[in-house]
Amino acid sequence: MKQLALSAAISLLLTSGGLLAYDRFVVRPAQRIGVVDVSEVYRLKEAEFATLITAGRSEDERQRAMEMASAFARRLPQALEELPLECNCLVVMKSALAGPTVHTIDLTPRLKAKLERT
């Protein structure tokens, strides 16, 4: 009788541990959705570059603004690829989402922070 109870307890413990691990590592990450508003980021950067180009009094300042714009264009795809790895979630464009859920994470501020270094 003791042997049977011990086997049942071990079996219950292993099954519970397996279900917990499955929930934490498979189910919950699949439910999280990261949302990025890329058009907002584009508008902000576009306004910043336009200000730099129009305010630039010399050709060097305008050239520097153009270099910053091209660095942004190279950095944006890389930053977008890094986001899913950081949040361990699916990342979609904000315009593709019909409505937010409990599991929706807005990653736009994180994307802006990544692009501030450009």
C-alpha cells in the first residue's frame, strides 16, 4: 500500500511539473503579442531629419543629417528583428491588430529607445 501511494505521489509530482513547464515555456509565450507602431516611429524620425536638413546652414550639417537618415534606415530592420528575441513574443504591426488583449505588449517605446542610438 505504501509503495502504491509513493508511486502515485511521484507520478502526480512529475505530471504536475511537466504541465507547469509546458504552460510556462510553450503556452504563455505563444499568447503574448508585441505590438509596434512603425508609422509613428517613421513620422517622428522624418520630422527630426527634416528639421535638421532645413535648419542646416552648411553643406556639412545637411550631409550629417543625411548620414543619420541612412543609419536609421539600416538600423530599423535590425531593431525590429531584435524585438521578438527580447520579449520572447510574436511581434506584429499595430495596424494589423484588430484590438488589444490582456496579453498585448506595446513595444513602440522600446523600438524608439533602440533607434535613439542612431
